[in-house]
Amino acid sequence: MTPTDDDGAAAMTDIGRRGQDARTRILDAAAHLFRRDGFSRTSMDAIAGLARMSKRTLYASFPEKRAILEVVLDQFMARRFAAIANVSGMSGANDAMVLRIVQGLNEAATDEDALTMYRLLVAEAESLPALALSADDKGLAQAVDMLREPLRKSGVADPDTAARLLYDLVVLAPMHRRLVGTDNLHVEVGVIVDIVLRGVAGA
């Protein structure tokens, strides 16, 4: 989709209306531009303009564009995992808790906003390989931390391995299929969880 001037104007009005501090305005502006134009096509000039500040103020907060992207990605992932944690904190059987977490991971990874961020990382993987790898490592680590105890209580002897397997099956695989337009393997998340739990419980 080709971005329009109206998109930028709307975002600029929204950012200006919030009256936020400079750092937050930078991150909001950059997140909007990265999603709309991509990382490579977004300039520091454009970020400063949308955030309504001078380039000097921008560079005082972030010395380079990559540093902004790192924080944008960290914040995006933190919001997603916080929402999943809220749902997983509900009471219930251990298997049901595992299913809620895994469903949350799947939904958080396959909506349009997540796919936009994933496309951004894939597009910049060659020029920023460490950043792409770091984002993947952080996502996996948080998923494993979130699933470890519920899996252990469900009788899984090696919860970390099971969590990594679930992450591959319900986050990375469907995200990749959606990205390349081949999402024709409609496997229910509950079926995947059941297969993994039965396959590794007590192993």
C-alpha cells in the first residue's frame, strides 16, 4: 500500500496532541514511519519532522536510527508479552494455562501489526543481522520464561525444550507462512498444544 500525506498528517496531529516528552514523541514518530515506509527509507529528518523537534534534539536522545529501531522493537514486544501475561495469569488447570499462553503468542505474532514489524526485520536482516537475531532471541526467551512453569506443572520433564518447540510451531511457522502468502495449513493451536504435551510429558 502506498502511504499518503494524510497518514503522516494524522500521525503528526496525534503525536503533537499528546504533549509527551521528546523521547516518547521520537519513538511514536519513528514507529509510525518504520511501519509505513520501512527502516531504510525513513530518515532522521523525517523522524524529527514528525516528532516536531529539531534534529539536534533528536540526536541528543538517539545517536543513530538503529538505536531508535531497537527501542521501538523492544517496546512493541514488551506490550505484546504484557498482554499475554495478563491473560495467562487467570486461574485454571495447568494445561488450560499453557493453551491460553500459546494462543496468546499465536495471536500476537500473526496480526497485521506484528507482521508489519516482522517484515521490517526481514527486510533489514542483511544490513542489521545482529538486531534481527536479538529480536528473535528476546521473543523466544520471554516465551520460554512464560511457559516454563505451566509446562512443568503439566508434567513436562523438559519444559524449556517443549516451550521452544511450541514457539517454533505457533509463532515462527505461521508468521512465516503469513508473510510469504502460503498460510494454507490451518492447524488449530489447541491441537498443537495437545500433541506437544502428549509427546513430551514425562519424557
